[in-house]
Amino acid sequence: MSELSIIKGSCLCGAVNVSTTSTNNKVGACHCSMCRKWGGGALLVIECGSDVSFEGEENIGIYQSSEWAERGFRKKCGSHLFYKFKQKNQYYIPVATRISLKEKKAFSLSRIQVKLISYVVFAQFFSKLSLDFDDGDDTK
């Protein structure tokens, strides 16, 4: 594996470093209620599959957010480090983890494709998907 194919990031304080050789140039956006509560808005992530490694793993806290997924965070500075589907060991690394884009030209902002992943997640685990959109109008 060449050094140029590695994508790197870190938590705010630098105690945890994350790296992946994922070549996916798509940014996923999940705006389910849990992701919004976790980060104050849509969770923007890079899909990394299972090819993710961490330095400083002793500094990572894990929250079992559902039967099928967990969220990783830095115990001290609170940085969001990953969202992970446990069954497939598939990681989604938040863009805000400061993934280094210098070595990876495929991540040029003009070429990033955004897709909504929350509906895909629910569709995988529920046979019938019923969506109830809240338009934010509390006067009804």
C-alpha cells in the first residue's frame, strides 16, 4: 500500500488518530434523530468499510447506539470518531474528524457526491419503511 493511498484524521486533541485506505469519494449524510442529537445536525461521513485503523485506541469510548450499530468518540475531548455497523464491521468516519484531503485528490469538493444514508439503514433492518416527516410547524 502506498503512502499516498492512506487517508488520515484525528480527534481534536490529537490523542486518537484514524487512517483508512478507502478509495470511496462519496460523502454520506444521515439526518436521523439520533445523528442529529449526537452532532447537532446531519452526520456527514466518509464510508470506509472495515479497512480502518486507530492509534490511541485506549482513548476511545464506545456507545452502543442500537442493536446493530455503535458510535466511537474520544473520551477526553469528545470528538466523534466513527459510526460503525457491527454486523459487517463497516465504519463511517465523520468528515469533521479532519480527514486529510491533501493526499487524496478524489476528495476534491467539486467531485464529492452526497447521498442520504439514513433511509438505507432503516430499509436494511425493517421490511416496511414508514416515513413520517415533521415539517416543524407546531401550530397544526
